[in-house]
Amino acid sequence: MSGILFVVSAAYLFPATGAGQGQFAALAEIPRDKGIVDTTISMIIHLCLCDIKDVLPLRRGQHSPDNMHDSNCILHYSAAAGAFLISFYVIPYLLDPYDYRRRFPGPWSAVLSNSWKSSAVKTGKACNTMFEIHQKYGPFVRIGPNHISIADPDALEDIYKHGNGLLKSDYYAMFRLGTHESLFTSRDKAEHSTKRRRLAHIFSPQNILSYQPRVRNNIRHLVDQLDMRCQQAAEGRSGFNWSAKDGRAVLDICSQMSYLAFDLIGDLAMRSPLGMIQAQRDTTNVAKSLTDGAKTIQLPLIELFDKGTQSVSSIGVYPRWAQASLLLLPWNLYGLFAVRNMLGFASAALSHRLRRTQDSSDDKEARGVDMADKLLEARDEDGNLIPREELLIETFGLLFAGSDTTSNTLSAFCFYLAKHPHLQAKLQAELDEHIPLKYSHQDTESGSEIDPVATYEPIKDLLYLNACMKETMRLHSALGLGLPRVVPPGKSFTVDGQTFKAGSIISVPTFVTNGESVWGHDADEFRPERWLEDSKDVVRVDQLNLMYAHKACMGRNLAIMDILLIVATIFRRYDLQLGHPDAKPTIRDSVIRQVYDCPIAIKRRGMATE
């Protein structure tokens, strides 16, 4: 058996030129362009099955006619495994079908297997790892057998612009749910364009503004919680998830922003506020049965999302044929259950939303419409309503696509401004000028306090507020990894003077617009003023970021409105400091850069004099 398998490997490396080579003659005729991996695996499985009688151990009590011992079985198994590994990893490397070996350096294990990138994702340090290997190897790095990472800002436009002919890779298949593709997972360009047109009206400027009442209502819940903590901290009292220190409430800002973001998107997407801000816990009541909403269970949606995303991201780097099997490995099962539970929540929320009676026009005007109102209006090309299963998939995307990215950006924003008090004071001066928290005595006899939650119109164009947001997104990009694109069959693609054959996967890591090559010696510093300078580099990077964000996130403008409303409300009302001098968030990244555990000390502005 072992000899046969090694001969097969050699025959595949050095195929016979003539016919009549026994059972291996056909192998020599296998075209190289039909997939080395698939062909090799089929070949190994076929030969193993042909000789299975020589490999399987005999039943207890039976004796081999040839006096075969158990050690021979182990030897056969080992030989088969060795031949498989050689065929699966070494042969494709030696044949070099993508012409990578002499052109692109990279970690030695990455040239043989996708396990290197998968491990980087599992450790939660994928972005830092990518930065380090580009520092070591240069702008072109091989991070998989057929995957090249390109750290060049100019490559962003080439790889992600519309109409360049590139397709989404198998990575997106791991995010597919059910039989319908979502806007995010759809890899067929025609299908993706159709879905994008169908959903575009949800994020039109007019509709985004119509969501503002719901956004502000959820921010008001956060203000109530922070006000209560500030008042109690001023009295020297602490709470179950925060403490009092020097008259300030010290709390984990990352948890608060996560609660708010998930509450907000649940309300916007399905008119189903999750209640995390009020509960101060990562817990959501979900109906156990779609027909009996009275019986509920509690799910930790934030934890499920984080674990599920990390799991599917680490598996998504593998070819599609391997993904389903890898997902069933014991250490990946939690991610599988997490995705199942999230889908169950989305299904229950959608069913509940569809059963509810329509609100009166007065209620909609007071509280604002939700995205479900707009999604239910969407039609296909024949004018029919979207099927329920497809509606569920898009609802799932609406619920979870924007929540984590928004919360992570908000957490990073609060951290950077708390770390730099002089920049925080500059932002607060701008906010005080345009949206003062109190009426002056000249404007009203009582000088009473206005609504603590900001409105969008007076803040959307504030220069320093927007500069702080852009600088936060520069240093802490929401995406942890570059979005992979594959060269389609029969095509080639050239970027930065390098040509990639069909089947090649290429991506641009998100940190490429953040480094010294663009921003100079202070690239690692939080300096919002750079976005206010008259620089061609600033304009160019701004354009690239807009283009990349447009491809990656259809709801970007809604996310920007949410972020600006939240941070404007927080910084005009509160003063933030680091919980201790060395405080900083813990970062774990996969497809999304997630932040955790950042203690911030907060108090009401001017509270000591009120």
C-alpha cells in the first residue's frame, strides 16, 4: 500500500509519456489546470479504497492468512497519511501552479497550507501578525498556498473598485446561512448588484434621517445610566459593574458601547430593543418557540457574535470543500452553535416583527420608522415581495453586520479622547459652541437644560468632531483583515506590476493607509488635526477609505450618523479620563477588530459647581 501511494505521488510529479502504464496510465493524462488538490485527493481516496482489505484490522478471533500483525496496519496507515500529506502539500508547492514560489516570500508554513492564517485568526492577533510579516518580507507576502497579501495603499483601488473583474473568494461561503445568499456573501456579480439595488433604499439619506428618533431614544437610555453612576460616584457609592474613584464612576467603556450598539441595531432593524443598557448585561430574551412567545430563553448575543465570527473566520481561509468538515471539529463546535443561536434569534425577531400590527402614523412620526419597514417594501425584479427565507438572511445581516463595528469604533474613540485630555477639551469647545448643553439666561428665564441627546443636523459637519472620528478609524480600523478577492477562471490580474493567474487570491490589509509611508513619523500618534491640514495625501487616503468602506459596508452612512450622535452626546455632557494611567483596551481581531476591557473614569462636566 505505502509503496503504491509513493509511486503514485512520483507518477504525478513525473507523469509517464506513453500509454500502457497499468492502473497509473490515466493519472499521467490528468490536465494540470483541473486542480491539483482535488485530483490528488481523489487519487489517494481511490487507492486507499482499492486496498482497504489490506489496511483494515481483522476482526477479533480471526487470523490473517499472511500472518499480518497489527504493526503492519499501523505502518500502512502511517504510509497512507504520509503519502496524503506529500500529495496535498508538497506536490502543489513543487508544481507552483500560480508561479508564486520565486516571486513572493512569506512564512514557511503559509506556502504549504492555510493553517498559518487560520492560526493567526484564532490567536486574535491577525492584524498585528500581518503588519509584522509585511515589515519583514515587504509589500507582497504569501499568506497561503494561493493567497498574496499586498500592503500598498494604491492597490486598494485596483483590487476593490467596481468592475475590475475580481470575485469574492471562498472565504465568504462560511458566512452563508441557508440556501439564499445575503448581500455580504453573494459572490455572483449580477446577483450581488441586484441585491444591492434592492436594499439601497434602506440606506438612502432620507431614510437614514428617518431613523434618527430611534437612535436618539436608545442614546437617552445610555445617558440615564451614566447620569445615575456619576451621581452615585459623587456620593462615594459604587455599583455591581463599576466603582467610584475620586468622585468619578469607573466603568468598562467597551461593555457600555457594546450594549448600546446592539440595543440600537435591534431597535432599528426589527423594532425589538434588546434591553442590554437597562439590564447592564449581555443578555437577550428570545422566544423558545415561534408559536409561543411566552416561553423565552436568555442568550448572550455579544458573546455569541464574537465567538461565532472568530470561528467562521478561522475556517473561512480554507477551500470551500474543507470548510464544512472543519466546522464539525470539537474545538469549532461552539462557533457552530453560536451561529445557530444567532440565526434563531434573528428568525424569532423577524417572526415577531411580521406579526405585529402596523404602527399609527403618529407613532411612527414620534419614534421613527425602522429598517424592517423599508425591507418589507423591497421587491424583486418581477415586483414580488422578498421570500421569507431571504428576508431572514438579510435581517440577520442588518442585525449583526453593524453592531460590533460601531461599538468597537465608539470604544476606541472614547479611549483616545480620554487618553489625550487636551484634545478632548478641544472637541468639547467645538461642541459647546454649536450645541451648548444649557440655554443661557438671555435665551430663557430659567436657563433650564435642553435635551441631553444631540441631534444630527447641527453636528454632522463639525470639523473637529469629524476629524476625531476619522483619526479613530485610521488607528483602529473596524475590519481586522483584508477582504479576499479571487481571479476568475480564464483571466489574469495585474496590480503593482505583478500579474496573478486564475485562482489566485489577493487582498489588501486594512492597516496600509495608516503607516509612515502615508502619514510620516507620527503615524502611530492620535492627532486629529492631520485631517484638517491641506495635504494631497490626506485627500487621497480619504478617497481610498471612502471607496473601500463603500465596498465593505453598505450602511456606512447610518453608522457615521450613529457614531457622531453618540460621541457628541457623551463629550458635551461628560468628562472622561483613563481609569488608571496604563489603561488601554484589549484587542482581538479576526474579520472585525474587537475591543474589550477598557476602564474609563467619567463624571458630569461642571458637576462640582452645579
